[in-house]
Amino acid sequence: MKMLLGHEWVDREDTIDVRDPFDDSIIDTVPAASHADVETALATAAAAKDTARGMTTYERAQVLNRTAGLIADRIEEFAETIAREGSKTINEARGEARRCVNTLTIAAEEAKRLQGETIPFDSFPGGEARRGYYERVPIGVVLAITPFNDPLNLVAHKLGPAIAGGNAVILKPATVTPLSALKLTEAFMEAGLPSGVLQCITGYGAVLGDALVEDSRVRMVSFTGGVEAGERIMSRVGLKKIGMELGSNSPVIVWKDADLDWAVETCVSGAFWAAGQNCIGVQRIYIHRDVYEQFRDDFVKRAAAYRTGDKLDEATNMGPMINEGEAKRVERWVQEAVDKGATLLAGGTREGSLVPPTVLENVPPEATIHYEEVFGPAVNLYPVDDLDEAINAANSVNYGLHAAGFSNDVTVCHRMAAGLDCGSVILNDSTDYRLDSMPFGGVKNSGLGREGLKFSLQEMTEPKVICWYLPGV
Ligand code: NAP
């Protein structure tokens, strides 16, 4: 595919192969943008910000709704693109495409709800003759940098509010999964978004990143990805707004009175969705000792029944990791944990980029897979005796995006809700639950700021005060 740079779709002599991680076959190529292309993108966006700002609320909402409609009409086509370039099975990909329609529809609704308020200038002596209000105005140019694991919907989470807020946007999608983002860009243009307001440039973040994030024409960097790239960006960004949606290592507590069948079912799905390449995927499960063995045995049985393989086969439960290198990393972390005393209950092997559902117990705290984000299909089980012990253990890593707790006791649920240190506590479901309109983001190394359309729209606009001095009023 070509990239949308300036006002046209362009290709370049330098290209990047986009590969299907299942069999490593080349499914397409995209241009490798150069530093000159970065300059074109920045200059175009800086000029187009007035066009974006000039769109009425009605026009912004219309474009967003039309784009949502185009995707809704082509769910299968978008799902296939997501499934082929990424790790998701076709069923998981259909879910993501449907969520993208919802995300853009909510963005259109939020565009219409973007409001200021009147200001009581007479609340301080001297202000009697003043009247006024503030409205929310676009911030200008938003740079959106996105990861590989939700190549469509996480892009929509940035483009939707940026356009709803009247901004020009430069999108830099993940190099391994640029096709869904390019197709979404095409849909926006087909829906009538004015030329220049959105550009999508493809190329390596490590090569283009600094030039993009450092440029003063960019007013906000909205980043979703790993901690390492996030920290690099933070160190270069200068005086700009920043949104950081980073990784996690999500904990779940299963109390002795929980509905165990449900807890097992939803935690298995939460651990192995998208082959565990999910920022809110279940990684550590703390289970009350009274029900530990039952939970563990059911969990392992269900995990072992998973069918891994071809993503486009309807019967496949779990696809490959994004590439063989990532699969090798997970294999290495599992082996390291075993070497340090962990017991492997399921999986742990690897065939190319396919890692089967992997379950460990007795994982020591010094094992990387205990405290780092595994971002793969591996989960650790721990028995616990006491609720405070479980909450402290859950909080003991340097991430905090989602945490979950299962119990039928309201007091236990309240204690978990209050004690778990994270952006969202999900009760009686796994950490892998998100509604696209809810505030979404984390604490500690999981990031800064919140997405979710209403919340990103606040971030991507700023208040502007209008104050009249009206003597005689
Ligand atoms: P990544 O390696 O950090 O890459 C994310 C994006 O950043 C890619 O577009 C990448 O470009 C770009 N990038 C890399 N280095 C850069 C630099 N120096 N300057 C500017 N951009 C740079 O992450 P990933 O492997 O794609 O995604 C997995 C991570 O994302 C996990 O940690 C996961 O938890 C996190 N994530 C978080 C959320 C959330 O909402 N909190 C959601 C999904 C995923 P290239 O592709 O060219 O390297």
C-alpha cells in the first residue's frame, strides 16, 4: 500500500515488507518514509490545522459517522487485514473491527458534547462589568504513534478524538502492522475529511521518531506502546502535551467464595486473547489457597484445550506471536523462571512464532516473567491466604493499568477496589475488559493520562477564555 503524505498517496523506492506472522509470507509492502518525508508531513499538518479548526462540529461528526459506516459495511475486509498482518484470529479481528465502528461513533457523539461554560467574573470585586465564558478549541497538530497489537481500534482511539476536536493529525502506525491504519486513513478520506488534515506515514519509529516528536509544530504526542519507546519519547518531546498509554502486567485475585467456573473461563480468555499480546491481558493470578488446586486444574485443562494455528481458520482459538523473535523471548523468560524454581504446568514450548498457552506456578519474584510485562501467552498462578497479602502482591510490580478481583462478598470486593493500585479495577471479570468510552490508562509505568473518547478529546483540546468588559451592564 502507499502512504498518505502531504495531499497524496505516495510510494517510495525504499519499502518495508509486511509479513503474516503465522508463516512469514509477505502480504504487502509499504514505503519507508525518509526524514524529508517527515518534514513534508510536519509542514502539511501545520498548514492544515486551520482547515481542521475550520470544520464545524457538524462536519467533524459527519466525517466520523461516515467513516464508522464505511468500516461497518466492510467488517470482513478490515477483520481479514487485522488478522493477516497481526496476531489475532479472524474472530478476534472481527471483534476489533466492530469496536472500531463503536469508537468512531462515540467520537462523533463526543464532538457534539464538547462544551465550555460561563465564568462568574463577578465573583471577585472589580469583575462586576465583566461577562464571559470558555470554549474548548483544537490544540493544532497531534502526532499519533500506535502499536501492533490492536492495529485498527487503537488507531481509531487517536484519530477519532483528534478529528472530533478539530486537529490536524500525523499518524505513525507500528511498522509490523501498518495496513489496518492505512485502510482506516483511506476510509477517512473517502468519508470526506479535507485533504491534509490526516496523514499516515509508514516507517521505523527508531529512525523517524525523534524528528517527529521533537518538532515544535506538533502540539501533542499521543503515544501507545512499550515503556522503552515511551521513555525515549518523553526524553525528547520538549514543551508539548503528552499522552502515554504503556504496558502492564495485570494481576487478578480470585477469592474463595468466587464463582470459580466463571473465573477460570474468563481468566483463560483474558490471558490468551491475541496470544497474550494485550496491554490488559491477565498475567498473574492470586488464588485463595482453599480453592487453589481446583482453579489451577480447571485452568490448565482449559488452556491445554486451546487450538493454536492459522488465524484465518474459524476453529483457531489463538494465533501466533507477532514474530519469531518475540516467541523466543517468551520461551526464554519461561525457561528462566523454571531455572529459578517455577513449575511449568502447560505450554512452554515453541514452534516458529506459535507459543501454546503457557501456565506456571511457584514463580519466584526474581523471575522476569513475574515482574515484567510478558506480552505473550503465559500466565503465573500463586496461592494466597490473606486478602491484604494478595492485594500487596498484586501491587508489587511497577505497572498498574487494569487489575481484577473475583468474590461474591461485597466487602471483599470493596477492599480489592480500594486497594488495587491501577487505572481500572474490574470486579467479577478478568482484567481484559474495556468499554471504549470509559477512561482508560494507568499508573506507574503503565502511563500518563487517559484515553476513552471523552477523555482524549479533553486532552486534544484546550480551554480558551472569552471575557468581555461591558461597563454599564
Ligand atoms: P513499541 O515497540 O513501543 O512501538 C510502538 C510504536 O512506537 C510503534 O509505532 C513504533 O514504531 C514506535 N516507536 C518505536 N520507537 C520509537 C521512537 N524512538 N520514537 C517514536 N516512536 C517510536 O510497542 P509495540 O511492540 O508495537 O506494542 C506493544 C506495547 O504496547 C506493549 O508494551 C503494550 O502493553 C503496549 N500497549 C499499550 C496499550 C495501552 O493502551 N496502554 C495498548 C496496546 C499496547 P516501529 O513499529 O517502527 O518500531
